[in-house]
Amino acid sequence: MSERAAGPAGATDADRARWRRYLADERAEAAVYRELAARKEGEEREILLALAAAEGRHEAHWLALLGGDESGVPRADLRTRLLAALARRFGSIFVLALAQRAEGRSPYATDPHATPAMAADERIHGEVVRGLAARGRRRLAGTFRAAVFGANDGLVSNLALVLGIGATGVPAPVVLFTGIAGLLAGALSMGAGEYVSVRSQRELLEASAPDPSAREALTDLDIDANELALVYRARGMAPDEAAEQAALVIARVQAAGSVPAPTDALAIAAHDDEAIGTGFAAALSSFCFFASGALIPVLPWILGLSGLGAIITATVLVSLALLGTGATVGVLSGASPLKRALRQLAIGLGAAAVTYVLGLAFGTTLA
């Protein structure tokens, strides 16, 4: 390849093409973070703007190597453009989860023209985005868990049900009514079970939370025979650390002559309410998503299909839905959407295949 004066000595056309691609990607990534920041406030906004500024420094590095020549800079890669489009339209946890994966695929660690600081930046950016995404995942976790489980259970259980019944050779109306009955029974059961599960978990956490009124006793504690240290030790602190923390709290309380705010260390507890969600929200989410999932296998019979044609159509529709739910879980978890989608598909169709074979065997026996 030919040599040019711009950039380091020995830089080739291929090098400059790569730098232009990096430049385009850095600009697009900075735009993603700015779009996300525009939808946030407070600390999250500041963090996202700082990430955008860091991408701007990387952009300046590649532009300097190009001697300030911006001609021929391509569009950012498809993945980064997709992130920018999603950020403009949604600004959601999905974008942060995708950005987390994008930061983890940075080529700077092996590129001789990227500085070690830039490679380190990209690795740390991945952890920063992971932390921001974790906040959204905690807010989403309870309801999302119920939604995914509900939809997946509806898809798999009702597909298994209608395939098993359909394989016996019974008339189409019987398969249809069986599917509708399975939809209603499963949705009600899922909703009730999810409500009981979430309420029970919240009640267990509430039982472990400190009694707020216990803080009223802090002003009268004997600083020399400090029972507060036992509280900290009971909650996992080492004896020396507990004694030191207790002495600091008592000294502060007695100096101020008042009870500390609820944020004092006495209030250490498992505050996982966001991650658990509310019982009603989880139940409603589970009910609706199970029903929507369970409706899909019944659609062919609702539309008037019957026999093998209805079975094949139901299997195809459910397969597409399973791929979608699996890919969604993969995106939100920061894992490979394709792997999660295929795993979901294999599990779902495997369960349905078992009931279909049993239905065939049972139908043959009756015949």
C-alpha cells in the first residue's frame, strides 16, 4: 500500500481507513451517551455526559492521526447507529445493555495506534455502563421476571397442551376450547402464585429490617457500655469495626443532642424493594404475559385451521415468540441475544415435542 505524510511514519492506507472508522464510531458513541443524558437527570446525567466527553477525547486522537483531515470518514457501524436510533427514541435500559456489550468489544487493546489509556478507558466504560444498566435492571427486575416467566410459560405450556390434544385426533373445537381453558387456568394460577411469592419475599425482608423506633434509644445509651456495637456485629461487622462505628455514632448523637437521620448505620437493612417489585404489579404482569403467550398457540384454531396445518402453524408462531423472548432476556442481561434465543427455543420446543409424541401414542391406542 502507498504511504502518505499524514499520521505516524509508515502509516498505510489501511491504517487511515481504520482510523476513519474509529473516528466515526467514537462520534456516534458520544452521540448515544448525549442522547441518553438528555433523558436523565442528576448523577446519571453527569456520568453519561462524562462518558461522552471521554469518547470525544478518543475522537480527537484519531482525528490528530489523520492530520485533521475528515474527508472520507464513513458512517458509524450498524451496531452503533442502531444504538443511537434507540437512544433517540427510547433512552431505556435496552440501550444501556447494548452499550455495555459494545464497550466490551473495543479493539483498542490490540490496535498499535490506540494508546494504553484509551484501551483502559474502554474497559472501564464497560463497567460504568454496566453499573448504570444495573440500576435499571434493579428497577425492572421484579416485574420483568414475572413478565418473562409468564410469557414463556404461556407459550410452552399451552403449545404443549394443544399439540398433545391435537395429536390424539380429536375435533378442532375440542382443541380450541382446551387451549382457551389452559390459557385462563394458567394465567390465573400464575398471577396468584406470583402475588403470593412476591408478598412473602417482601414480608421476610420487612421482618429483617431494623425497627425505626430503636433510634430513639441512641441518646440514652451508655457510651462506655455500648450496646449499639452488638447491633452492628449482628449485621455482619467485625467486633473492632462494630465498636468503632458505634462509638462514632454515639459521640455524634450526644454532641448534637438529637437522634440521627434514618440514613444512619443503624438503619442498615436489605432494601431490595425495587428489585422485588410489588405483589400486585408482579401478579398483573404475570397474568397478562401468560395470557398473551398462551394465546399464540391457540391462534390457528381460532382462525379456523385444523389438523396438521394448525399444529405446524402454532409451532412456527410459538418458535418466533420464543426467539423474541430469549433475545430480549439476552439483551437486558448483557449476554448474547442469539444464544439466549436459541436456548429458549430448544427448551420450549423440546417440552412441546414430548407431549405431542405422547398425544400421538395415546391417539393410536384409542384407535
